[in-house]
Amino acid sequence: MATLKLEALRKRYGVVDVIHGVDLEIADGEFVSLIGASGCGKSTLLRMMAGLEEITEGRLLLNGKVINNVAPKDRDIAMVFQNYALYPHLTVAENMGFSLRLRGVTTPRIKVAVAEAAEILGLGPFLKRYPKALSGGQRQRVAMGRAIVRQPQVFLFDEPLSNLDAGLRVQMRSEIRALQRRFGTTSIYVTHDQLEAMTMSDRIVVLNSGRIEQSGAPLEVYDRPANLFVATFIGSPRMNLIDARIAQGPAGAEVRFGDVAIPVDMPFRQPAEVVLGVRPEHLRPVEGDGPGRIPFRVEMIELTGAESHLYGQLAGAPGVVAVPGRVQVRERQVVMLSVEAGNLHLFEKAAGQRMN
């Protein structure tokens, strides 16, 4: 059993704050992904958990015990690095058993632990090879095996798949998740790839400039982004954003932009300037004009196979529409779109916080 808790965690380099009082609790056996743009502090936060970066302020607790000043080797936390960090002069078996050897574990026990991990990871035929004789995927498995043999309470993954090609990343994604479920080890996974975070995680934590913007189940964050940053960061193609206003309509509140007015399920308080968000897949081409129809001028078409992405002007703003399969639409053509009111996201124009 392992729970990890971050209480008002801060990291400062000189006078520059890079982590601003992060509070986060990770449950036993949970797989949590930290996601954000480059430089948002996700790897720094992970290294603070591992003991590779000093904590400036706040507390880090493992199973209720403060471990701020515990040495990395004594934290019972294993980390898998982006660049594998394998010793080139050691064989696969020696790399996997290195940490156990440092702990003074006997050679017979090391051999058993390495053999068990190698069987799980499909590394049995490669135990006598050196890292230079392995593919990228095999090296990543060795790095994972080195962590597994320690049987730690917590796994930390620092963008472990970023050096692999697209096909191998998909394969390794499922393998890492399957291993985590098999062992039930509490895991924190850092990535800038939202597809990895969405498909692998029990929960994702969206970071921005050293602060948590939102934490929740992947689909919860996708369906109800807390603010404009999360709305535009999560989702590909990104969410469409249109300057709009809330006004009183015949049956209550409605959102208006250009000549379009769409009723929204929220109490009307007063007219307000807002930002309207719509996911590309929630816009649907329809025949003819009518109430709530949105004009869209197609400027470019991308055929991805499973979907068609239409880029153009959405009610006067840059926009994109994602349509299943192939579409009979030409560039420079104006098509009409519809969207269900339940798929509209409304954000305060000034603060960017969600309203509905």
C-alpha cells in the first residue's frame, strides 16, 4: 500500500519560483499523469518526488510519513527516465539487478528477481546483451525492469516513450498500463502527449506554469474543462473558441455571436461578454439555413482516414470541424453547421473560468 501526498510544495531557483504551492494526493494503486506544455514544471515536480530535486517549501508524504529529507535510495520510489539511463558497459541482466546489488542483496536472489522481471517484459533472450545491441523499445523495457526488480512502493515515469516511434509508443503504452494493473503499484507518469495521458490514466493533472489548473478523470477533464487553458490544451484538434455574449432570449438565456443565437441551459442573470467553446467533433454539417445554424467557410481539408478535418472561418473566427469518414465538401465552400446546446462550453472572457 502506498499513498503519496504533496502539501503546498514549492520549488525555487534563486528568486525564480517554478512550482507554486502544489497540493495533490495520490491514492494507493492509482495511475496519475502529469500533463502540460514544456517548461510547466511537471518533470521538476516528479524529480522532487524522487528526491533528485530539493524541496524549497512544503511537505512530501509517503504513507503519511514526511520524506522531504530522505535520500533517494531510501524512499522506496523507482523512476524510469526519458533517456533510459542504462549503463553501457553492463549487460541487460546486470543493468536490471544493479540497484539490488547496491542494496547488498545476494547474487542468487538478484538472479531470481531479474529472471522474473525479464519473463514479464519478454527480455529473457536478451539478458546477456549490452544496451547498444538493443532497440529503443527493448532499452525501455530494461529500464522498466530495473524499476520492477526493486518492488518499490511508487513508480515514477518521466516521459518514457518520447524517444520511440509512433507505432512502438502505442504498443509500450498498453504494456506499461498492463504492468501497472498487474502489480497495482501507485504510479505517476509525466508526459506532454495528451493521448498517452487520456488512454493510460485513472486521473490526469493539468499543469501550467508550476500550478495545477485541473485534476480529474480523463473524460471529466475533456468534457468539462475548468478554464480556457485546459479547454485549449486538452483535445486534438483543439477546441474552437468564439467571442460571444450571453443575452435574454424568448425562453431564457441564450448565447449570441454574429447572427447566431443558441439557447443555453443556465439561469440568465445579466448580459455578459463570454468565450464560447465547441469541440470540433460536436459540429455537424447540415442542409439549409435555420435557427442556431452556424456558417462555416472551408479553407483547407485534411483527410486523416478515419476523419476529415475541415479548417476555415467559423462565424468569422478561425475554426476546425472534425467529421467521421470522408466528406463531399470543397475548399472555399460555405457550409452550415449545427451543435447541440449540451456541447457548448462557456467561459468568462476576463478570468477564463468555466461558467456552465
